[in-house]
Amino acid sequence: MKRHLFVYGTLKSPKIQKSVFGRITKGRPDVLEGYKKSKIMIDKKRYPILIPNKRSLVKGLVISVTPDELKTIDKYETDSYKRTQIVLKSGKIAWVYQK
């Protein structure tokens, strides 16, 4: 069964999708309210991260992934990110990686 994943950074890229979980998937635009995008440093590189902010929103894509793909993406995201479930503006329930 497919799972919804809200992506807002590197996983929006078809090249990264192919490299991380082996295929390219088209996403549907959606919005996460109550968060803003920021940056964190991992191995001397900057990556996007979500942080709570009641007055902000983040635009991204909802992609469909399998449970096995989600486990692979967990490894890609490392311990720097935590996967949590959120409700998007569309009403969809999705996983998202955040601080």
C-alpha cells in the first residue's frame, strides 16, 4: 500500500528520487501550514529543514511511496530528521521529515 510523503527539499528532484529509492515519481503540489523552511548543516553541507511557525507555510509536493521505499528514505534522511505525520492544506495525511 502506498504512503503519502510531503517533500519540500532535495526529494523534489527527480535525480535525487532515482538515486535514493530507484524511481522517479510525479508529485502533486500541496501546502503545509504552521511551518517554515530553514537550513541545517550536515557534513558541512546545508539542507532544508522544517521548523514550526504558526504564521508560515511551506509549499512542496506530495509523492506516493511504498513502505519499503519509506524505510530507504529514512536512511537517506539520517538521524538529523524525524519522520512525523501531518495534515496538509488539502486534507491529505502525509509523512514529512522535520527537525
